[in-house]
Amino acid sequence: MHKIEICPAVMDRVRALRGHTHMFDRFDPARTAHIIIELWNGFMEPGATVEISKTREIVPYVNRISAAIRTAGGLNVLIRYLTDDTAIVQ
């Protein structure tokens, strides 16, 4: 999975302004929705039209988060992009 890095100076400024680095120090998983956007085969499958191979690396993380939210009584929501033959421009 790609690495995200936030400049240490930015993190220092956030800590100075808020007193902590995370917007939510605590949350109730049972009142939390995990929104999963577009894990579409067109991006995920090897050889797909618009394959981005790195996308497959996130699947285990998405599954772990989904399982934890489900166990805690939260809601997992999958947003899917669907088309049919009438949506294809020829």
C-alpha cells in the first residue's frame, strides 16, 4: 500500500492548535459507518481495462476494518458503480 507521510512541521502545528493529532480521540464503533468506495473490478482485477495493481494491496485492510466494525455493531456500506448495456456509448 502506498505510504502517506505528513510533514512533521504540520503535525507539530496541529498538536499546538488542538492539543492532539487526531480529530477524534475516541469513537463508538457501534455508531460508526465504514464507507467503502469503488473496489471495482475494472481497477482491481489483473489485466482489467484500467487496472491499478496497487489497489489490491488495500483489500486485507478493508476486510479487517469491516470485520471489526461488524463485530462492534457498526455498519459497513459498499458504494458500487454499476453499468449495463444501455449505459455504454457506442
